Amino acid sequence: MTPATIALDKAKIDYQLLEYQHETGNAFGLEAAQKLNLAVELVFKTLVAELDTGKLVVAIIPVAQKLNMKQLAKAAGAKKAAMASPDKVQRSTGYVLGGVSPVGQKKPLATFIDASAAELKTIYVSGGRRGLDIALAPADLAQITRAKPVPLTQG
């Protein structure tokens, strides 16, 4: 059990847990796709960015894509965004890098999910620790995280 699975159970949201043996390195999302034999378009990474206002926000994007900071800042009503420091991410979410789930974070943050997720039946996100992914419907993920669907990746 992780805070993510506890939150999903409490909200009565259907999900499936998938585990794999995490190796060293930091291409966590790509590793999950490879080890779980999933198309990279279905596996999403959870990134925490800091706005120029000092607020932290969450971006959920496909693992093979790069986050467009300008689009994230615009969606969040700020001028600029940059990746948050690992310390800030861990303090705010309660998760370690590579295991940051968009669900069950210690402090709920404004969350944005890449618009491409809406076209998919199921997506995979971190389950709250390295080597654990959750499969669920994008609409359910958006509901529990109050995520707004917006274009977030670089063209």
C-alpha cells in the first residue's frame, strides 16, 4: 500500500497495480514502459515544477515527451515555470523522485495532464514508489487529482 493506492481505494476508483524490478538510473518512466512491455504513449510521468510565483504544480505527460515549461506556466496562470528541486518535490508530495505519483500527495497541488491522455482508454502512472505503476482511466485520474487537460509537451 502507498498513499496513492490508499487514495484510489478511498475514492472507489478502479485501478490495476503493476510491479517491476527497478534498476539504477533515472529514466524511470521509460524503464517502466520497457519492463512492463507497454507502449511509451500509454505511460505518463509525474513532474513537479515551480512557478515564478513560488507555487508548485504537477504536470503529467507521456514518458517519451519533454515538458513545455511555457505551456505549463500559461496553464497555471504564471509567466515562468522550472523544474522544482528534488528536496521541494519530496517535501511537498511525500514521494521520492522516480516514485512521484500524481495521486495521494501530501499537499494537493494544482495538476495539469497532457491533452493526449484524453484519447486513451488506460494510462499508467507511478504508484508511489519506484518499480510500481498504476493503470487507470485518464478520466478517473483527472477526477481524483482535479487535473485540467491541456497541451503540455514540446512539439
